[in-house]
Amino acid sequence: MRIKTTVLILMVTFLTACSSTNETDQGFIDNGLPDASVDGYNAYGGNVTSNYGTTTPYNPSSQENYNDPKQTFINDSAAFAKETIYFMYDSSEIRPQFIPIINKYIHYLRANPNQVIILEGHADERGSREYNIALGEERAISVARIMEAGGVFRGQLEFVSYGEEKPASLGHNEAAWRLNRRVNLIYQRN
Amino acid sequence: MKFLKLLAFFCLWVIYSPLIHAELNIDITKSFESKVPIAISPFGSSKTLTENISAIIDNDLNRSGYFKTLAEQDMLSQPTSANQVVMKNWQILGQEYLVVGNTQRARGGYEIFFQLLDVSKNEQIMDYKITADATGLRRAAHQISDLIYEKLTGNKGIFGTKVAFVSSHGHVNNRNYQLQVADVDGHNSQTIVSSKEPIMSPTWSPDGNKIAYVSFENHRAAIFVQILTTGNRIKVTSYPGINGAPAWSPDGRKLALTLSKAGSPDIYILDLSSKQLTQLTDNHWINTEPAWSPDGRTLVFTSNQTGKPQIYKISSNGGKATRLTFKGSYNANASFSPDGSKIVMVHATAANYKIALMNLNTGAIKTLTQGSLDESPGFSNNGAMVLYATRRAGRGILEAVSIDGRIKQPLAFQNPEVREPAWAP
């Protein structure tokens, strides 16, 4: 068991080192992270109507139910309280301060192999929208790779990218952008 | 005698030449730096109709960025036809052009007569009659604006066009997203789809009857095609991962799109009738935002295979992609001009995202806008204007810019946040 954990930590460190790019830091230097994710996220809803010409109201038939992150953390330990990973500008590199958070998720998912987690990638508003969708997915995949390397089954990991479409902060400056470059970790309700 | 004639001619030339010279200068500066004064005299019987035609023309021309219209209360007279015009009344107010008109009931609707007059030259330069039924009065007014604009600027007007766009409002944890279609002056706005989850990337079918878009309404990306007249729609792709950036082929039979089902975003072509999917790019980089050339043979797309997003082109039959852009650290979301000779794209240097035009024959890039978060550019059907999304005073707005970058025309939508404009065919 001890050997296994060491291997895991090594792998995580190795992957982190591998995924680094040559992005410059745009002023995000605090090691603690602003916890805006719970405020900024609501996975519920999905009412869609259409009223051009003949109206055919649309009822989403296969609406997934998402777990409320707050609920999960009450049942689990307070160590899960930070469920958002933040990124540098135009980068999907996982920074070292977020590795412990991901490791806690890895432990929980390994102990609960039927639990599925949704990795929700996001980008800040700069640049084109569809390219930002791709960037958000890269971020979600970066987190997924570390989790998989840590022994989480591929089937436990799902990802979706919202690009810049669901900002956690509505500002138009770096203070907002750094909160929007993120991956939200959300347990799917079984 | 001959000498005297020559002398007289010379004197006249000396007297007139500075004037001629001055007029040339005025023309040049007025066209591009100050707005051209034009008066739209209220049309006869215009106020009794459901639409105030002269007010619509006035509003169109005023917002065009090229003209400055004269307020009704400042007019000394309000003629409704060219033979009633006393030119002095308009010269004294510094007007360069005057539009007069009248409306008559006719069988099945109305006849609108209008004349465009050059005030300084004291001559009539346009005389038209347009017929419209009661529901077509607003469209007829935009048509008149288009005719006047084209006559005086040499560029086709955009006042009669429609645009699709995405709007959003609400707090971060309770946002509403809408796909809307409206006249370019903001009127006749209709909501096509509304959702609590994001809607993206609207694109018109070439026949103008359908719109393809991306919707996250099931907490997953899916591409839909919706028929505008009936509201009926079909989900065309909902693979795991990205389903994005739909682009209609010029013949309307296929959609180019982005899927990441194979692990990373690649360009695919979906045949809409056979549902056959063909993969066009295949690498581990980001490949997205496909756009067709007008002849349907080539697509341009965004790829970061050199580390930063740049524009590439590829045959619609597949094969090797060729890089097109080398200037700027970020080039993305390109689309072709109607004649296929140019592309517009998001172009960034030093993290300022602007709209730029690239000549495909020379490779020259010209920046058209001055914003820092400009995006989603696309050509008008006549190729004279580029419509894009920008920010002004904290709001997301749509703006049209002429392809020489000199004339900008903000679109007047009341929504607090609009983006992703797509000009109707």
C-alpha cells in the first residue's frame, strides 16, 4: 500500500511536470484560492422553449440530475470544501497547489468505484468562443488524466466543457477572468 | 483677340481653381472623417400609417455612421415632393442632401414615392416608386434607406437585413440564454430558443429557412437544426465531449462541425440526409471553427498545432492542412468573403482581441476594429461590411464595420448582452 501511494505521488508529479507550457503568469500569485465556485454554479434548470412560428415547447426528457456539491461535502469531510481547480491564461496545466485537492477526490473515487464525477471545464471570455470550448475541455481532461493515473476508473470520469459560456464572475478584468478559468468537480447523483 | 480670350480664360481658371481644389478636399474629409448632413423631410401621409416611413429612414441613415440627419423641428419647410422644394431653405441649414417623399393608397397596399436631391448642386439624383402592402411598410422603408445609402456611399446598405444572435441575462447562478432573430435595426425580434443552459454558435442554412446551433440544455453539448417557420428541430449530434461550431456547406446539404469523441477536437463533415460522418482532421491538437469557401471546395479552421491558435485551410475532401496566418499570436474563428478572396477572423497581438481582414491572394492582414474583446466576425452578403460582437460601456453589443475599416455602425438592440451575430443569407 505504501509503495502504491508513492508510485501514485510520483506519477502525479510527473504528469504535472509534463503538462507545463510556456504561459506567463498574469498576476495570479496567491497560493490560496478564491472559493467562488459554489456561488457561481447551478447545474439545475434546463427549461427550453421555442416560439418562432408554431410553438413546440420542448421538454428535456433525459435530464441528468447533478448532486449539489454542498450536500456532498456535508456528508463527507471538510477537506472536500474546495471543489474548483483554477488555471493560468490559455493553459491547461494543473498547478501544484491543486494536486492535494485532486488527490482527495482520487481517494474518494477509489473507495467508491460506482461514483461518477463530472469534470466541468471553463475558460475566460478572451478569444473566440468555440476555441474556448476546446480549451475548457483540455482543462477537464488534464484533471481526468491525473485521476486516471491515480487509479480512478475511466468510467467514473465524465467531462463537459462550457468554454466561456458560464462565467463564475461576470467582470471583464483579470480579477474575474482568473475565477472563470476553472474546472468544477461535481459528483453525479447515482 | 485670341490673346484676350486666353487671358480671360486664365483669369477664370485662377478664380475658380482654388474653389475646385477646396471642394475636392471637402469631399475627401467629409466622406471619411465628418458625417454627411442629410435631411429627411417627413413623408406625406406618413404619420397616418402604421409605420412612420421617413422616421425609419432617418433612423437608419443616422445610425449608419456615415450621415448626420436633420431634426424635424429644425426644418424651415417640410416638402413632400421635389417640385415643392425651395433649395435655399436647405442650403441655409448646411444640408448636402435632401430626401422628400409621399405615400398613396393603391390597390392591395401603398405606393411610396421618393426623391433624393443634391442640395448644393440643386439637382435631383434619385426618383423612385416602391409598392408595399400594409405589413411590408417597414421593409419598404429599409429598402429606401438601402437605395439612398448605396447611391451616396457606393456601398450596399444593410438596413433591410436580418441577423441571428445569442443574448444572455441574469445572475451567474441563474442565467438565461436566448437565440433570437431580428431586423438589423433591432425591430421584429423573435426568440427561437430560450434555455437556462448556454446556447452557442448559430449559423443559417444557405436558403435562410433553418438555423443550426449548439445547446447545452441537457448539460451536454448537442447540435440542433431548427426550421424557423415551424419551430420544429432535430438533434443532429450529441456525442460525448464537444459538439460544436456547426457551419453549413454552400449547397446546404452538409454541416462541418467539431467533435472531440475521439479524444481531442477535430473537424468532421456530416451529410445531413445520409447522416454519414467524415473526419477531416486527425491530430492531438485543437482543431475547431470550420468555415466553408463559397465554392464548397475548401474549409478554413482554427488549430493550435504550433502551440497558439492559427488559421489553416484544408480541402473539403480531406488531406493535408496548410497554415494561412503567420502574423499575430492568436488568429481564430475565420470565415470567407462572398467572393472567396478574403477571410475575417479574431486577431490578437498583446492580448487585445480585434477583428482583422486577410487578403488570401497577398496574405496582407488589416485590423478593422479597436476593441479588446472583439469576436465572432462574419461578412454581409454583398461583402461590403463585417458584423461582429464587441463591448461598449459594460455591454455586449453588435457592430458592423465597412471592410476598409472606416465606417462603423452599432446595431440597436435593447438586450443588455448580445453576441455571436450571424447575418441572414
